[in-house]
Amino acid sequence: MDDPIDESLNAIDILTRQLLNMWEQAVSLLPSLVIALVVLIITWIMARFAARIADKLTDKTNMRASLQELVETIVRLAIWIVGLMATLTILLPGLTPASMIAGLGFGAVAIGFAFQDIFENFMAGILIMIREKMRIGDYIECEGVEGVVESIALRETHVRRNNMELTIIPNSILFKNPVKILTDQEKRRHEIIAGVSYDTDLEIARDVILKAVQSSDLVDPEERIDVFACEFNSSSVDFKVRWWSGSKPRDMHESRDSVIRAIKRALDEAGIEIPFPYVTHTFKEPIQLAGKE
């Protein structure tokens, strides 16, 4: 029978040799680790300086802010990819850039399925930054979210609502759904409905409303003002009144307030009634009034 003491000594001896072997391998890798660390530090420095240079160059052009951010991100990402590939080549001498690219080709499929939503938002962010519409500072409306675009990142867009709440929207939603950009132009058309009683001369009412809208300082005098009789309503004949003013929501509210007050004042001065809803009661049999036989 084998001596238990000898077996214990053999196990300790094997473990010791393995630890020494691991230590020797770690010591032999130490220069490579130091060089790889230096390469990573140089990559970080180069990425920062390259992003600053790209920022200065794009500032001299008329490039949009979102597109400038995309250029900086691409420059930084390209430098980091080269730096990481160099680091892996140093740590694993048998690994070449060609083999890494080939390995990425096979792994990209699995990674793509696992992170489908992330890559979808990433690609949507790039396409949103490239296209000319929807700039930072625009007032947009999409899928029930309405507010000012504060920033456009590669994965998400930040929209500040009128109540100052911040909404983070995945870029895929903005790319796949209709987006209403209310401030694409400096001015846009606004409209309201104004009703007058049925006994009113519509030509006179139209002229009164038109002059009232023209008197507002917040209405753009260079654009056409429309006053169309549009509907026989239950208690009134309705006019659709359209004018042009600033495109921002504040401009819309201020101009609507000014136009409504001007129309009300002008109709009152002209003696034209803005009717309340009338209700007519019809009885099939005579109704006896109180106090009469």
C-alpha cells in the first residue's frame, strides 16, 4: 500500500510546480501587459485629441450639431477599434487582424440577434443624424410626445416637454414613425373657427372678421389671411379663419389669443351676434300655462 504521507507530499509537489509554472508565465507576460496598457493609454489620448480636432474642424463649417456629434463619435470609435485590435495582438501574438475580422464576422450574427434593439436604435441614430430634418432645438411631436429636441445621441433622443419634463425616446421610434416637426420653418399657419348668427349678412361678417385679423400685431402681414364660410352649424354659420405667425407653440398661443380678442371686439362693435346654442322644444299637444284656464 502507498504511504498516505508520500501521496500528500506528491500532491503538494505537483501543486507547487503548477503555481511556479503559472508564476513564470505571468512574469513572461508582464512586458506584454505593460506594453498593452501603454497602447490603451495612447489610444485614449489620441481619441480625445482627435475628437477635439474634429470638433474644431466641423465648427468652421455649416454642419448641423447632430452631424458634428456623429463625426466626433465615428472618429473616436475608429481610433478605439484600432487601439483595441493592437492591444489584443500584443497580448495574443498568434492573433492577427485578419483572424479577428473573420471571427467578428461569425460572432456578429449571434451578437446581432442578442442585441437587436440596441443595434436598431444605433443605426436609427446614425440615419437621424445624417438626414437634414429634425435638428437640435426643433419642436417635434411623435407618438404622443411633444417638446423641444435637446440632444440626439446614437441610441436615444432627449425631448424636453413644455412642463420641463425630460422624455428619452429610442431612436428607432423616431425613425419608424411619423414625426411632426412644428418648427421646421420660422412661421406656420394657424386657424380658428368663428361663428355668427343665421340672420347675419355673411359678406359684412366676413369683412369685419378679416379686418379684425389684419389689425393684430402678431399676424404676419406678408402672408395671406383666409376667412372662409365653412359650415352650417346647429346655431351659427361658421367661418374658418386662417393666418400666419411664428411656428413655436408660444407664438401660436399668443397669436390665437390676439386674433380671438380682435374678432370678438370687432363683431361686438358691428352688432353681429356670436350665438349661444339654441334649443327648440316641440310639444305634440297644447300645454296649459300656469294661471290661465
